[in-house]
Amino acid sequence: MNLSNSSINRTIQHARNDSFDINITSTGTDTLINTNATFYEQNLTSSMTLNSSWISINPNFTSTIAAGSSRTYTVNLSIPIRTDPGNYSGTINVTSNGGNKYLNLTVTVPSNGSWYLVPSTNFSYNRSFALTSAGEIGNFTLVNLGNINMSF
């Protein structure tokens, strides 16, 4: 049995999805029987562990792969909103009668400091204040769309 990759690195923003394919090939003259792909939460990068709820593998099981043939498994990644920036890692283990193969998966979630202001158009406030007096000119709301704390 052979895998098309032994490691995959992806950069995905929070609240976004991505996918990639793994080709599992039956090498030699034997048919692979009961091929299973399973994700294991495992810290490979001394950073953070990739959560298994963020990963789906389709299909995750194939009853047979004929000798000399391949089967494509699609790995879908879904990074939740507000996921902290950093490197997340884990392992996909592929097992069959042909043995075990491992694919190391690392996902980098970059910092996102995006925000918007409400109200966003036509600010018109006609107020006057004395030179040494504080005053209020209106209320504004800053909405943080990113995955980092913001200070203004």
C-alpha cells in the first residue's frame, strides 16, 4: 500500500473550509481489503492539536482496492469562526491488510484583524464644545470579524 503524500500543510483562515485528496494505491499483486482512513488528534508541531471535529474523510472506508489500482479519499477541513491563530496538527492513519501508512497534517490559521464600524456612512454631527470641555459626538460600534483581540 502506498499514499500519495506523507505530509500536507495548509493555511486556512478561521470560518473557512478547504479540502485535499489522498490517493491510496494497492502496490504489488494483492488486493487491499478493508482500507480505513482515520484522523487522530496529535500535536506534531509543539503548537496546538487539530480538533477531529474540524476534519471529515470521504470515504473513510473502502472494502477492496484491486492490485495496481488507486482510490481517492477526500479530506475536508472546516476551521471554526474565531479559531485562535497558530499551527494545528494531527495524523491521518490509513490501515488495511497491506499495513499502516501515516499522513501528517498541519493547518496554519493566520491572524485576522478585520473589523467594521457602525454606522458606516455619512457621519454628520453639529455640536460645539468649549476648548477645555469634553463632549459626546455620537455612538459608534466596532465589530471584530477577526480572530484576535483588538485595542483602539
